[in-house]
Amino acid sequence: MFWFLTLLLACQRHFDPPKKAPVRNPSASWRILLTDIVDEEGLVNYGLLESRRDTLDSYVSWISEHGPFSDEVLSRYEDKKVAFYLNAYNALVMYAVLENMPIQSVSDVKVGLYTKPNVGFFFGQRFKVDGEWMSLYHLEMERLLGNFHNPLIHAGLNCASKGCPPPRFYSHYKLNDTLNTQMKEFVNSSRGSQKGSDGWAVSELFVWYEKDFTRWSQAKTLCEYLADYAEEDLKDWLLNQEPECQLSTFAYDWSLNETIP
């Protein structure tokens, strides 16, 4: 088993920080650039991002050496930690997209033995974050969800796909309020729910992480959790599904969240 794990690690692609980490935190510049490259529907202008690559490179280099562990952020500042890792994840996803262009989906990325759809992108690539080498999967599952049992984290992660919540920069200030708003927008958008002739269907994302939404909240079922964020007809329909809560789902859209030039 050890040799197999060693082989898997050897097959991963390591991305060294693109430049020397800046002395000053470049988060403000990266936040401004995000507002320029993300449109109202949450799609990304990767061409514009590439043309202003230095800002992204500075941020990726800075987060390689800074973070909750490296900067010894006290445990009581949980929102600062969550915001840092959310921003790091979303920035590294965009960085990885640029490094793998041209692609139509993150599912297209293949790395060594990591050839199954999405495995290459989320498992097969490693980045330095907060002084430690990790994959995007590790950053999401271990650093974020594994440490902070907050289902709203799922509303803050962007996977460079049209099916996921739109990317944005997160401040630790009133972070939970921001994520609540993000979850509400996602649930009520066509990315999160769609109405058909037989009722509503929800994104596969909610079923994939159903235990997170129920274990880490007061909701007993996924229907109850989603109803707290749903509006009008969708809210009524979800409440009417109780207590069985047998939800239909629609396929997650893995196509690249790219604006059309």
C-alpha cells in the first residue's frame, strides 16, 4: 500500500509559487480584479484574468507563505480562517484553469494516473498554501470542511464550473451573513433549483453533501434546510415534501464558467 501511495504522490503535478511572495498582503488588489473579471451571472473572463496575471500570481505567491498556521491566527478568529481558505481555494482554482488552458471543463484535466473526470484537477495538482503542499481536495475537505463544520462553506466554494456558486472575495467581517446571502442566491437560481412539470429538482451538489447540510444545522432533512433559503413556490414545495423529502436532482454542469468573448 505504501508504494502505491508514493506512486500517486509522485504522479501529482506540483505548482511552485509563481513568484517571490510580496511583503504586503495583495488581497485588496485581488479583490478588485475579481470584480472586474466576474460578470453578473458569475461567469469569468479568463482572457482578462490572463492579461492581468501579475495580480493573481502575487496573491497565489502570498498565500503560499501566509495563513492561519503561518501567521499564528488565534483559534477564536474562526471567520478569519474560513475567509482565508475560501479565498485561497477560489484563487487557486482560477490559477489552475489558466495553467491548463485550453480546456472546456475542469473534467478535461488529466495528471499522471489521475485520469478520471475531475480527479486530475482536484486531486492531481498540488499547491503551497499556508506553508503546506496540498491538493484542492485537501484544501476543501481537510482545511475547510474538516475543521469548520459550517454547511454555508459550500456556498462559498467555486470550482470553475457553471454548476457551482459564483466566485467572489470573502471578508471575515460578517462572513456568515455574506455566505447566507450567497446560499440564498444559489438555491433560488437555475444553478441550484429548476422547476419542471412534476415539481422542482435541485442541484446534485445538495445531495452530494446532504449530511453536511443536516448534521451541521438544525434541519432534520435536506428539504427543511433548503426551505430556509428558498423563496415563494420553491419554499412551499420543499415544505410539502416533508417528512420523506424525496428530492429529484438535475445534473451538475461541469462546463467551464467562462464568459463568451
